Amino acid sequence: MVIAPPLLWLLIGLGLCAVEALVPTAFVAFVMGVGALVVAIAAFVIPNPLVQVVLWGVVTGGLLLLSRRWLARSRPSETWDAVEAETLTDFLPDRPGRVLYEGGSWRAIAADPALAIAAGQRVYVIGRTGTTLLILPHPPLADLPPERPNNHPLNPEPPNHE
């Protein structure tokens, strides 16, 4: 059984768009699917399969470039509020590790390269470089200042309840 080229390109285009819906690929599969749908229409007037494949590459490449320019302008700023994560691996000084962040495992590095952070510790996510998170540990209880007695000179005077 031979499938007509327009039908083949239509199936390829729909399949790639479905892949994007199931497995997000940063719109790459979607753009490739749209390119295939354009070629499905063009296949009615362009019978040569080699020309169809070249047209698909050109259309897909052009759409990818246009989508990257559009997406680059619409990205939110890279400034984040501190968000919590949990270390999955030990972080040795100046070495990356893995953290559990928003339900997924992410590569991360400590903001201070001299820090060692144990697995299972809560950390703050303070930034991101590509797909690598920048983290700082929560202050361990031992690092918190001790409570001062009520008569300590730095404590404010207790209110007078007379």
C-alpha cells in the first residue's frame, strides 16, 4: 500500500504535534509538525519528495528561528524569590549535585563554592544558569545565634505593666 505524499506529511505533522503535547520539547516538535503540515499542503503542487523534504527543512528552520526570537522577548525575568528545594545528593566543595525542585531532579551548584551540603538538607534556590540551579543551604540550627537572657543589654526593656 502506497500512501499519497500529502497524507504522509499530514500524518507526520499531526504526529509531531501530538508528541509535543505528550512530551514537551520547548516547541521544537510542534514547529516541526507545523512545517510538515505546510509541506502537506505544498505536496499537492510539488510532487518531488526531495523538494518536499528540503521545503520541510527550510520551513521548520525558519519557524524555529522566528519562534526563538519571539520566545526570547517574552521570557520572564531571571530574578527569583528564594524557593525551597531538597538536596538529593551530597554537595562537595566546588562540585555540583542534584536537588528535588518543583517535583523534579535538577542539577545544582552551591552559591558559595566552598560549601559542602549534605543529602536530604533543605536549601534555597536563589537563581539559575541554563538548567543548573544556584542554591544556598538553610541555616542549620547550630548556626543560629543563641537566645539572649531577658536581662541582656541588647534586649529591649521589657514593657512595664503597672
